[in-house]
Amino acid sequence: MDLAALKIFVAVVREGSVTGAAKRLHRVQSNVTTRIRQLEQDLGVALFIREGKRLHLAPEGQLLLDYADRLLALADEARAAMQDPRPRGVLRLGSMESTAAVRLPEPLNRYHQLYPDVTLELHIGNPQVLGSAILAGELDAALVAEPIADGPFDKVAVFEEEPVIVAAAGRSGRKDALPRTMIAFEPGCPHRARLENWFAQRGEMPERIIELGSYHAMLGCVAAGMGIALLPKSVLATFPDNMRLQVHKLPQGENRVDTVMIWRKGGGSPKILALQKVLSEGKPAGRGGRRKTQGV
């Protein structure tokens, strides 16, 4: 069943004859007759009751007519949407948890106000998972931390983060005094990779790795003295007990990371480009309580 056949079927019903439908559609009568018979063969039912040259709509034809009207209307709507530059439809957006929790609430609210015809869906994951989902057609765009492969994606930097190491308050700032238990997300998280690299550059290895699924759980464990974690400094403003944390800055060259918006190369739709514009306007992160800050 194709839309052209449905259009011919509806024309025959509306005009009351093959002759009238052929004139309306600028087709020869034999073509209209052939297409109607092919549609009946495809569906396995007779759509018309034939009395000589007269056609009467069969019950099955009446049922199809309702679906045909809706399908053709949807096709017209889809065609109009393709030619409409306004953002519309569903935007499936991926994000790392830290970005979703701290950076996205305000701009996504603004985006919704500016583009009410777009329905937002938010999916959380690490950059590897989110990038694969874009290439599989499961997501339209995602916000991930660099580095990310350039080849398959178009991308634009939207936020700059300062990664920091956090430990329980009251500990010495000396590197040998920090716990050697690492609290992190599952493999694939860029912040976990940075903390592993931080250990490796100092000729050390974590004695234990505790994997958790949220930053607040990680910070709670850090505050309890169970280990250290590496995360964007902006996340600390969302933790209610941040006075129980001690922040350790990373050295120059390791203390900045871009969060980029990525989408499939060449696949920038109006809704993606509109989100890029909103995110690029930027907004400073909120401030948390004062914490003692040291270098490591």
C-alpha cells in the first residue's frame, strides 16, 4: 500500500466513478482501474461492489477510507514540516549526569519557552554510550566532555568545566595524605579516566575503586572519608553538605575541559541548531558554600 494508491482510491470514492477520478487526477482511466485492483490485491479484500460500470463502496472500502484520509493528511503534514524551518517534533537529547544536573535546567526551560512545538526527551549516559546512540539513530544530539572523535560528528563547545579532586574536609593537601580509594562512575566516564590518569602520572594506582551511579552518592561517600573523586567543580554547588568537602585543584593543563554538543555529521536539523544557539548564550554556574581549596 502506497500513498499514491490511497490518493487514487479516495479520488474514486469522492468523484463516484473511475472516469471522474481520472479527470481529477489527470490520469487515463485504465491506469486508475489498474491501481485500484492492485490495491485490492495488496489488501486481500474488495473495496468496491461492482454493478456493471457503477461502483459502490464496500464495507471494507468504507473502513479503508477513514484510514486513507488520516494517512494522506499526515503525509501532507509531514511534507509541510519538512519545508518549515521552525523547530518542531521530538528532540532526543543525551547528556552526562553532571551537565544535566547543573548546566541544563535553565537553558532547557528557555528552549521550551522559545520552541513550544519541540518535545524534549533527556537521556543520561557517558560520552561513549551517547556517541554510539547518536550513530545508531537513537539520539539526535548529546552533551559530552572532550575528547570526542571528530570524524562521525559535528560539534560545538558550549560549556567550560573545571575538574577538581574532592576529599573529606580536614585532610592534608599533600598527595600522599589523600585516600587511594577512587570513587567514580563506570568505565567510559571521562572524569574517571582523568582521575585514573592523575594517579598514573604520579606513579600510583588506586587501591580500590568504588563505582556509583550518581554524583550526590559519590560526594556523600567522599564526605564520609571513604575515598576521593574527580568531578566538575560546578557540581559541588548542588551538594548540601559541601562544607564537609575539601577541594583540590588540578595543575595547569589538566584543570580545564570543554563540554561539547555533538550530533551526526551533516545532520543538523532546525531543532538541533536552535538548541545550539540557546546553549551558546551561556549562563554562569551557581555558587556553592565556601570550601578550603588546595592544589595537588
